Amino acid sequence: MGSPFSDPDFSLPEVQLEYLPQASIPYLIWRRQTHQQRLAANYQAYSLYLEFLQLVLDDLQALGLQGAPGQLQEELTFTRRQVEGLVSNVGSLTVAMGYPRPEVKDPLDSTTYGRTNFERKVRGYIVIREYRFWIDRTERDFKLLTYYFPA
């Protein structure tokens, strides 16, 4: 998406998006979660990330960056497909463990799309940044689950 977003030292840690799931929770709360809560949080988060990743892909098209160097669109499309598979697998695992499939509310509406070009770029940056944090949390969640349910 270009400078400043591609600069190695660029960071906006205090900027968040409304309705974008945050991976960070206090350690004791995370540690005390039940298996059902842990799976539900992952299912709900990645279900929403499917929508946000699609929004970022739509933003790329609106910005005229779909053919940008580095194949950003292809990487985001691939990531979105991986998230679809993860949502399906987490949903199946949840049901297999006897828990109900979690409900997911749709936080986005048609007004979400219309933003300035700069806001679209910032939104894309934040979605990808927070998605990385969720990947880290999911890895920890699943390591903990495998401790209780060894293969």
C-alpha cells in the first residue's frame, strides 16, 4: 500500500477499528477460559475477519491497487481462503466437542465501505496487524487444547 505503511518502523498501536476482534485479553482471563469459550472466541473472530479481509480486498480495488507490486491482492485472497477453512474446521471441532456453534453478529454495513483513500489504507493496515495477533493467540489456544486432548 506504499509509504508510510511499507516503512519498516511504521506502527500505529493505539489505532483500532470498531467491531474488529481484538486478540489481546488479560492473561488470567485467557488462562481461565473454558474450551468452549476458547473455541467460540476463535470461531467468532475469524468469522468476522472473513468480512474484514473482503473489505480490505474491496478497498484495494477501489484504490486501484489490485495489481500492486508484491501481489498484495493474491496474498490477501489466499489468506481469506485459509481463514474460510479455519472457520469451517473450528466450527466442526466445536460441534464435535458437543458445544453449539457460536453466533456471529454482522457488524459491517454498506456505510463501512465509503471512506477516504487514506482511511482505507489505514483500515487495511489495522486489519492485517490485528489478524497477525489473532494467529498468535489461536496458536496458544490450540496448544492448550492439545494439552487437554492429546492426539
